[in-house]
Amino acid sequence: MLTIKNLHAGVDNKKILKGINLEVNPGEIHAIMGPNGSGKSTLASVIAGKEDFEVTRGKIIFEGEDLDEVAPEERAHKGIFLSFQYPVEIPGVSVTNFVKTAINETRKARGQEDMPANEMLKLLKEKAEMLEIDRKFLSRSLNEGFSGGEKKRNEIFQMAMLEPRLAVLDETDSGLDIDALRIVANGVNKLRSKDNAVIVITHYQRLLDYIVPDFVHVIHDGKIVKSGTKDLALELEEKGYDWIKQEAVL
Amino acid sequence: MELKDKLIASFMAFENEVDLTHPVHEIRSEALRNFEAKGFPGRKSEAWKYTSLERLQKIDFSLFPRQDNALEYRDVKKYFLHEIDTYKIVFIDGVYSSYLSETTHDGVDICLMSAALTKPMYKPIIDVYFNKVASREDSLVSLNTAFAREGAFIYVPKNKVPRKPVEILHFSTGSETAQMLQPRNLIVTEENAELQVIERHQSLTDNEVLTNSVTEIYAGKDAIVDYYKVQNDRETASLIDNTYIDQKGKSHVSVHTFSFGGKLTRNNLNFYQDGEHIDSTLKGVTLLGEKQHVDHHTLVHHQQPNCESHQDYKGIYGQRSTGVFNGKIIVDKIAQKTNAFQQNNNLLISDKATVNTKPQLEIFADDVRCSHGCTIGQLDKEALFYLRARGIPEKEASALMMYAFANNVLESVRIQELKQRINKLIAQKLGVNLGFEL
């Protein structure tokens, strides 16, 4: 589904990603862990097509297509979803209207008609219930005055509505208390299928108790320095990142 | 002949048509003398630094409208807020159109300035209010006063509320290659009265139009007045709007100015608070492109204690458009406990657009809260990426953000159908269908 080959990327001559290789297949959950400043969030942004970052070498291939020169919105239309670490506030546009616009723009790009209003309503209701979101919340302005936890839950709600092929969750666990974490994780797990995949980016092992990954990768200084199964996450939790950093030097 | 000379020369012809014994004529003559002495303001004057009237003064404007131009309602329906029932005072090339209007004398007077200036029954009101709050120093106001003859006259007596909002519409048909119009409006709302007004100037062809309008609004004690200015005119239409508001104690007056088009638009909006516990609201959304120019000059004069004023102007400037915001707040020494708020935020969406913004605070009282802020910026790239990553294309994402930027100004619009209309206009101006009913 997603193949990242020797990816180098940076911003303003500053190299951040220095040769990332990653292969994600349908049905898989990959966790990417690493210390602060290792390049985790940059990788998430580059997959989503953020133009601030310049890809200097290597490529990202999604469903057999090179994503170089593909705009962020087109990537979304192809089924890539990024859950933002810091979702943006849009006053005057309700969560519902925003999600409707996102869904219908995607349908338009795929040559489909707008989703019928009753179908949209049903979907909104169903997904809101799944994420234990109050109906009133949906008529509030997008992210405006939301708590950290509400913003993250709203991200997963949008993901649930858009049903992406590949979801990249960038530090979705930060700012969540344990109950919210469980609800969010539950939402992600319910969306799992043999056809889609999830990349979970996190600093801590905590989230991985709830969203159990098939693979864990450790990123350090812009490279994946170690890959393994979920046991690797536990090992990191125990030993910290210094151990990886030392190994990387060797 | 330059416009100034032509105007002065034509005053004699104007006098032939009006009653010279009427007391207003003395006011007219005095006003003409002031205009004659001062002429059009030039860019050397601080208040006109960024707005030049030079080009307009070289145009050979026709000053007296033809009396016989007519329009069919179906051709101009879209300029009315036809979704709701309204009173209508409609002018075609400066001449009242009884055919398109709907006036009333049922408890309130919603009619014509020409009637108010000539009929004896209105003389007491004219004596008390005509040209009282409007400036006698400003040369353009004086110019309007000198030729004051027609416009809207609204009188809402004590405790009265008209059944529906009033629309004041000025159409220009282009029957002259260039035409100057000088409507004069007088609006008196007495104690505990209420009124909603929507005003629009609309040119129907690409012939040049210059409108120099003066509106005086008097809000009595506890009165509530909402005034909406819809400025979405053609590239060949220029408007100098001079609005003066006198508020008595506990009155609430709001003026919303929606500047979406026109070659040159100058909004001189002046509030004078003459009482305690007054609330004044000045809001504006400016959305310009091409080579359009808008200049908002606001004044709020706090003359009494315990009053509030709220100013919020949002501007979005594209292409080669230019904008000015000059917001002056004066707090007299006596006006303690004043709460004056002023904000002006601007988005430049083109490299060639320009905005000049200037807060001007003159505070002589020591126990007041005055806050002001102005910003000039561009669309937040981070936010734009967020929307695009959700599948919303760049153009629509930008529009959504601009809409969100301007949105809070619309929240205080109390006529729902007007709010929807403005929302649609914004979407249309931004060139997108936002995919949902705003």
C-alpha cells in the first residue's frame, strides 16, 4: 500500500529525514516511535504532502503511484488521512459543515455525487456515538475553544467519517487522559480492516496498549534505526531511548 | 470646467427650483459658501492622504437628474431583500420612484426628504434635526447640504416600531454618461422607538456615477437602530458616504458596512454619544479585488460617562485593491467609565494589494477601558494545510478560511435573511461554493 524508499526531506537547507525506508501493507498497524526531534512528525507531514518540506531524495509510493508533486488534497482524495498533532481552529465553521465539505469534496474528486443528506446524518450520528461525542459538539465551531482531548477526539471523528485507506496518527495520544485515550483507541480499532492501514506516531508506549501494532519502528536522527514487533515498544519503555541512540552510533 | 466650479455655477439653477423662503434655504446657502471656500479635500489633508478625489473632479458629471427614467421591478428585484417584506424608498437617478417604493404614514413616517422639506407638518422636525449632527465644517457634507432636496425621511415617534425593515435603494440607470447624485437622508427615532434600515447604491450600467451622500440619524433615549450598508457596486461607481449619528441615553445604534465593490468608496461614519449607558456598534466586512478602493473613517465621540462602543472591521484585499481604516475615538474628560473597543484585521491575498490602518485615540478621562488592535497578515499556511489534508482543495480551503475570518462580524446582523444574503455574496466574491448553506 505504502512504500517509502530512501526518503530525504528537510526545510530551509536543514536536513530532517535522512533516508527513511518503510513498507506498509493493507491490514497492518505500524508504530513509529522516537525521541523528540527525531523526525517523526516531519515524516507524517511529508506523507500528507505538506509543502513546507522539500523532498530532496527518495520517494513515497502509495497504491503504486509516486506521490511526488501530488497536492495534499489529492492525497486525501486517494485515501490518506493525517490526524494532526495540533488541529487548527476555524471559527464560524461547524464540525458538521466542515466534515460535510471534506466528504463531498472527496466524493467530487472521485467523480461521485454529494452524499445524500439523510445518509450524511446517519453517518454523523453513528460515528459520533462510536466516539462518545455529544451531538451539541458537532454544531460548535471547528476546534474553537476545544480542550486538547476534544481536539484529538474530533480528529478521530473526522477520520471515522472519511474512512481513509491509510491513517497517520501524529501524537494522537498527547493531551489525552486515560478515558479519552481508550475511546480514541477504540475508534481506531473499529476502523481496522484488511483493506486499510494505520501508522501510529507516538513518543510513549501507552497508546500501544490499546492500539496494538504489528510492527514497531524506532526513528532517530531522521532514520529508522530499529524495527521489530510490539515487544520493541515495551523494551523502549523500559530502557528509554538512550539505548537506541547508542546502538545507532555503533 | 472643474467639478467644483460647475457645482457652484449650478447652484443658481438649483435655487430656481426650490422655495427660497424656507428656513432650510439659509442653511443651504451657508453650506455652499463653506464648500466654495474649501472645495474638494486634497491628499495634503491628513484625512484624505490615501484617497484621491482628483480623477473624479475631472469628469463632466451631469448634476441634475432626468425625471423620467423608469425601471421594471423584475429587472432590479435581486437588489432588494425580496425574501422578506420591507418598506422601500427607491430612487432612480436621484428621482423618487413611487412605482418601486412602499412608504407609510401609519404611526410612523417612512417617506421622502422632499416632502419633509416642503410640507408644513414636518417643519418642527426639520427645525430640530436637519443639519444638526452633520458637520458644518466638512466641505463634502456642505456640498450635499447645499443641494439637499431628496432622499429618505424616516420619523419613528416615541414607543413606535415599524412593522418591517426599511430599504433605501438608489439606482443609476446610466442615462447620462456621467452622473453625480447627492441624496440626503434624515432618520429620527424618538424615545424607546426601534428601526432597521438597509441602504444600497446600485449602478446598472458602466457609466460613471459619483454619489455624495449624507445621512443623519437621531436615536432618542432607549431607542434601538440597526443600519446596514450594502456596498457592492460596479467598477465605475464611486461613493462618498457621510453618516452622522446622535445618540441619547441608553440607546443602541449599530451600523454594519459591507464593502464588496465599487471604484472608490469612502465611509465617514461618525457617532456622537450624548447621554449615559449608550451602546454604539460599528462593524464592517470589506472584500475587494480589481483596483477597488475603500476608505473607512470612523469616529466615536464619547461625551458622557458609562458608555460603550464596539468597532470590528475585517478586510480581505485581493488583486490591486487598496484599503484604509482610520478609527478615531475621543473620550472627553467627563466620560469616565467608558468602554471603547476597536479592532481592525486585514488579510492581503495578493502581493499588489495595500492596506493602511490607523487607530487614533484621544483620551482625556482617566478611568476608562479602551482597547484597540490592528493586524495585516496573510492566510495561515498551517491552517490551509489542515484543510487541504482533509481533501478540501486549495481555493475552497482559502475561501473557507476567509469566510471564517470575516464571520464574527456577521453574527451581530439581526435580519437573518440579510445575513444569508451577505454570506452568499461573500461566497460568490470568493468564487466558490462552500458546499453547505452558510
